[in-house]
Amino acid sequence: MFPGRLVSVVLMVGFALTGCAKKQAPVARMSDQLQPVEVTRLSRQDLEETVSLVGSVAANEAATIRPETTGLVREIHFEEGQRVNKGDLLVKIDDAELKAQFAQSDARYQLAEQNLQRAELLGASQSNSLAEVDRARSEFAAAKSERELIRVRLDRSEVRAPFDGVLGARTLSPGDYVNPQSVITTIDDLSRLKIEFQVPERFAAKVRPGTKFALRSSALPTDAALSGEVYFVSAVVDRETRSSAVKGYVVAADSGLKPGMFTNVDLVLDVRRGVLTVPEGAILTTTAGTQIVTVNESTTPPTAAFVPVRTGLRAKGVVEVEALQGQLSDATQVVASGVGALILYPGTKLELKPQVKELRTASLP
């Protein structure tokens, strides 16, 4: 029985070894497999660093129209909501008394002028003293000043537009008695609009007169934006909000924007020209730092190479990168997406596939 058992054991061991060999035969080595990856080339483009803020619209110029004198309103020469030009007559206040005073002062002025002429003629012939000539000159100057004062009061009986603009609602009618505190109407210059907003202190140093911004509002068509420019930056930071007041101009004729409206402001803090960029999905962040996976095309098949980078601005699905070791150019191919989910290591053999069109379009500026 011993020889028979020995033969059986030998056969069982042989079958076992044969089975293991059959199971292991199809398994290929990991190093021989190609890892499919989507790739794209680095691109050079201009990137903008922006910050989104909330602002409000104000008129270029706005004023409350009040009379400069006291009296009865005789005539109103404007309609509510009317466009007027600088100097247009708006309201006429009763000036009958002032006209009478002007006629009286004008008569004194003419008499003083004649007396001065006579005094100067007599003084030239030494027929009177210098004191009399000086007295005549003083009386003439006083009469002239009195006449000019009443002329000014007459001019103030006419209320005129201080600048080109659109009038608001009127608050009085002919026959109303007004004084310098009475409100007649308002006027707004809408040839351009002011945009007022607050910039957080950490961005304040990057904002200066001439800084550009884009304006979006629900009053504008969908996806439409207006361009503006900063003209004022406050020299102080508010202690409560820790932000600086900033104002800008935007030309928005017939845009639908009105003073007092709420707006969204995209303020351009910095513009980087011609920087190398990669899609956001190509950035790999590990304990070793930030890296991108480039394609080593000098081998067959191509292999993966990890390049440490410093990232900069981010905008519209792309990130600015700068190599910390080696060099990068716009001819360099990188793994475009999913680097954190793929099994990649230096030297991994790659099967290159173009980046999916939808992702590539989304990453464009």
C-alpha cells in the first residue's frame, strides 16, 4: 500500500502545480500595462485676478433745486421728467418790487456818474478841491455797487438748471410762496453713472484710479455686462467694515440702469500676460507639494513624469503654473484630468487620449 499512496500524493501535487500554473499564466505584469489618460498641452494666455463685490448706482451729478430768494412763484417753465440743458429757465419768482428798486438805484447811479464827471473836470482846472473829487468818486462807487446788488437779486428771481440732466417731480405750483429752504424739484445727470462699492482691506492696495471693472445687473440683458473704471479710492479703511470706499464711472446711456439700483461688480485686481496654464483637474496636491503629471514623449510608449509646480491665478477652469524644477513650455503635454483618481507613478506607461471636448471648452477663457 505504501507505493500506491506515494503515487497518489505525487499525482495530487502535480495536479495542484499544474492548476496554479494555469491560473497565473494570463496575469500580465503591472509595468507592461498602459494607463489610459486624457492629455492636453499647456497653453499661454492672459489671466485676470478679480474679486466680486456688491455696489450701488448713483447719478453722475444730482442736485435738489431750491430758490435763492423769497417770493411768490409766478411761472413754471418745465415738465416733470423733462430733459433740460444747463441755464434753462425752470421757475420765475415775482420780481416787481425788485424791478422798482433797480430803477431807483439806476437813477442814483446815473446822477453819481454825472457828478463825478463834473468834479473831475473842475478838478482838472483846479476849480475845486481834491476832497470834493474823492467824495464824488466814492458816491459813484456806492451807487454802482447798490445797482449791481439789486441786479443780482433780480437774477436770483429766475431759477435755472445748474447742469444738463433730467428733472424729477415738482413740489409746487404757481402762486406758492417759497424761500431758500423750499424744494422745487430735483435734477440728475445721467450721461454717465457712478458705481459705489466697498473693497475689503486685503485687496485695497491693488485698487487705484484707472482700475477696470465689469458691471452686471438684473436690469441688463442676460449675460450682458458694462465696463467701468475706478476714479476714486478712499485713503482710509472703515474701522467697522474693514473696507475702503471706491467709486467708478460707467457709461450706460439707455441701458436701463437707474440711480439707487443694486449691482454686481467684478473688479480686476491684476492682469497676468502670457502665463502658462493647465486645467484645474491637472493639479495634484500631495504631502510632497503641488505637482502636475507631464508626458515624457522621449520614451516608447510615453511615460508619466511628475513636475513640482507653483500655482498662481485661477480663472475660468484654468490655473497658472510655474515649474519649481525643470522647465515647462506650451509644447508640454500634461494629464488633463483625474490625476488624483488614476494609478500613476513616475515612469507609468501611458496610453494618450485627447481631452474630452466638453472639459476642454470649459477651460477656455
